[in-house]
Amino acid sequence: MTYIVIEIQTNTDGTVGTLITAHSTRNEAEQKYHLILSSAAVSTLPTHAAVLMTNDGKQIYSQSYSHPVASSAEVTD
């Protein structure tokens, strides 16, 4: 079985980017999944997420972090 990890990054303009990696063991896939989430927890992106799934499409884990973006009226010098 192959395990797929998807990193999903949503930018302030609403565009979405994905990074996909394949892993031959679940432990390696879980390591990558948690590595993404450790970065996502402190990310400056509005939304940053990770999904761990099998190559036949079964989802094992998914989690996301939302970081509200300050409006230009809230930004001060």
C-alpha cells in the first residue's frame, strides 16, 4: 500500500496550492503529515491544512489551521 500526504495552502487572495507526496510506509507518511501540521500551526497563511490518505482514496487523517488575516484598517505602523 502507498500512503499519500497532501498539504493544502490557501493564500490571502483565495488561491490554493497543493503539495503531494507518496510514502511506502504509514510511519513515514505520518511523519510528513505531522511535519506539515507543525508548520501550519504557526503559518501566516489564512488556511493551512494536511490530509493523510491511502492510494485507494481512503482518508486516514485531516486537520487544518485557520489564521485570520488583519484587515488593512487594523494594521498600524
